[in-house]
Amino acid sequence: MALQSLDIIRRSATTLPEPEVRGAYTGQVAKLIDTTKCIGCKACQVACMEWNDLRDDIGTCTGHYDNPHDLSEHSWTLMRFAEYENPKGDLEWLIRKDGCMHCEDPGCLKACPSPGAIVQYANGIVDFHEENCIGCGYCVTGCPFDVPRISKKDKKAYKCTLCSDRVAVGLEPACVKACPTGAIVFGTKEDMTQHAAERIEDLKTRGFAEAGLYDPAGVGGTHVMYVLHHADQPALYSGLPDNPKISPMVRLWKGAAKPLALFAIFATAAAGFLHYIGIGPNETDEADEDAARREREKTP
Amino acid sequence: MNGPRKDEIVRYSPRIRVNHWIVAISFVLLALSGLALFHPAMFWLTGLFGGGPWTRILHPFIGVFMAAVFFLLGRTMWQDNRMQPRDWLWLKKIEDVANNREENLPEVGRYNAGQKLLFFTIVACLIGLLLSGIVIWRVYFSAFFSIGVIRFASLLHALCAFVLICAIIVHIYAAIWVKGSIRAMTRGKVTPGWAWKHHRAWYREATKGIQHK
């Protein structure tokens, strides 16, 4: 998507405002993934492949249902299957559709050193503009969810776009369109939060006392949210982070360190210049040469 | 003192000079490409290297090259840079140093305490940069390290680079400040007066047994 979309609220490695005259006046968007309704059919994975024209390598069976077994530059979404034995001794099959969470405060965008390689639209979608990507992998370093993948072929970073191209023309993301059980729904963040609340209320009456919405505050909330049966233990869902946030190390590296270091470098150079002006060079004159000669004569 | 003299003293051999300038040029390339990726205000420097991706590709290779070339240089200079008791006294009188009052300072050998500390700062930073740089070299090595290690290495790389850049600014300024130093590293020779004034103990040692005219 080009800058001409005029609705970019944040752009990586840029200090000036973006063309943002068009706002999300009807509300920011969100995709809600209801893990309690998911049957693990992988229609969303197929829809993602089809719409985005992606084909991953045919992998090998690694002993579980995840296929492929990790996200890649060709697989922007992936069903992760976890077998959980609950305290009653029953098996629960916790299936989570993994992919970019579209953070309100994106760690990838914060870490990216290339102007405009990562943008955030007014509607909340975080998108990679691969033509500006330099392939450094800092987005991988910055992401709290381990989502971006660097292509082995072109060395560019790829991830779920939340079908920004479809959403821009009023369509829902491809995975939402394909989901046969209605486990994936799409709309304004407000509507999705409300819809989730209804679902959670229902789940609580069905024995899932800890059912809840996953919209982690540590990253300012996300534009991809989950309804979880066990919202108190997100890690059960194939390692979904309990409290994701941009790492303090990344915050320091990409925050205060940048202006402070640059200032200190210029200050060091300025100090040298002012020392030269104020005190002046240290020169050797004829008197020193004479002294050197005397010293030589003194010590044979 | 500007013309050619017969009694000049050799301070840096051709091998050291060539080695130094290869390191210096590598450092400039690394600082420019590194700053380009460190701060958005400096991103335009990627243009010097053929754009963002080329900057990202070239930087680590130049880095490994510089580390290797510096190793050859540092190995030769290590011994002369070891701190001695008189060096600590020299550091205590740093105010006299800054104000060109060398007559108040203890005798200095081949290198003064400032040069020695700078040397070891450079060595420490280069070790930090090399190790952290390998961790964040995405194409070849990052896959072998956990995300926590990569984040720490990213921060460490920036910190070491920052300290090194400041140290080299001090190094360059010192060469401009103390007249005759640049000539020592470009032509290899200094006048007896220069050696006597700035590195008296070394001057005595360097002229020992040489017939004076």
C-alpha cells in the first residue's frame, strides 16, 4: 500500500508527521478470533495462501497437527494445536490461529531503522512496506510475539497484513471470509470487544469461569484479539505471552539511547573544537629542539 | 622544524602506518553505516553505501575485516600500552595536560596514560562489537541465539559503538591538538624536540646508542 492512502498515523524511523488527513472516523478495526469456536480446519490458512498468493514448502510431519510447523515468509498465519489436560483430568484441545497481533504500540515499528518500511494505518493495521525494507531483522528483535519472518530468498520481512488491501476497499480479511464456524470475525474494535463480551458471558455459564478477552494492555491493546477459555493462562495456547510488552532493552535501544548518543557524539566533537579555540594546539618549538639536543649531549 | 631534518626519530614503521590507516578507513565506513542504521536522522548516510540493503549487507563484513586488521595492530602495541605507576600520576594532573602545561607532568614513555586508556577502551569496544555483531548478523547467525540474547546484543552493539565513536573523536582531536602527531602517523617520523617534549622516556630510549652529530 502506498503513502497516498493518506491515513498513516505512524511510520518507522521517521520524525515528522505522515500524510494522515484521512482518519478512521468510523472506528479502528479489529479481528476477533474465538478459540472456543475454532475446529482447527485450517480454512483460514488456505484463504490466506490464496488471497496473498503464497505457497509454503511442503514440510514434514513433526508429530503434531501444526502444519507448517512455524510461521514463515510464506505462511503468515498458522493454527497452533495444544493438548491441555485440565484439573478435572479431561483433555482440552486448545487451537489458536497464530499470526500478527497488530499491536497498538508495535515493537516491530519501534525497532525498524528504515523510514517507511513499517507503517500503522489510522484503522490500526500494522503493515510492512517491503520496498523500504533493508532486511536487518530488527522487527524480529522488537516483536513481543515472534511474528515477522525474513525471507531466505529476498531478505525482506513478511507477516500478516490483516489484508490491508481488502480492508481498504471495505472487505473483511480473507481468513475471516473463509472461517466456517464464525470463530473469526471482523469489524470495529468496539464492536468486536462487545461481541467478545457476549461470548465470554456465555462461556462463563458453560463452565469456563476464567473465559476472557485477550487484548493485552502491555502493547496498548491489539487489533487482533482472542476469546480464550482460560484467559488467566494465555501460555496454555502454544505459548501466547501472558503479558506481552516491548522489551525494556528494545525500548532503551530505540528510545532514549538514540537522541542521547547522538547528542553526546556531537558534544564530544564540539568540546574538541572549543578546546582548540580556547586553549589552542600543543606545539613543539625551537626551545624544545634545543632542550632535546642538550639532553642528548648530557647522556652519551 | 617543518623541513626535512637529518636527526628525526622513527616513531611508526611503515607496517604500523599502513595497518593504522586500513583500520582508520574501515572505522569511518563502519561509523557512517552504523549511524545510518542507528538514528533516522542519519539514515541518509545509507546513500553512501548504495542504499539501505547494501548498507545492511556491507556493514558486518567491514566490521569483521576491521576486527581482524585491528588485531594485527593491537598485538604490536599491546606491550607499550600497559599502565605503569607514573601513568596514574599523569592522569591525576589531567588539568595540566589539557592546558598544555607539560612541564608539570611526569615523564611519559612511548605512550601517555590517555593514549593507553584509549587503547584499552578501543580493545574492549571492539570485542563487544564483534561478539554482539555476530549475534545480530541476521542472515548467518541470529537463528542460533534466543530473542533475549539478540535484544541484549543489539543494545550492547549500540553502546559499544557509541563509546568507540566518542573515543575515536577524542583520538582524532588529540592528533590535531598535539602538532606533529599526524605527521608521525603519515610519514612515520617525529623531531627530537617533539619526542623530548611529549614522550621523554621514549626519546631517551629511542636515541640511546645513536651517535649524535
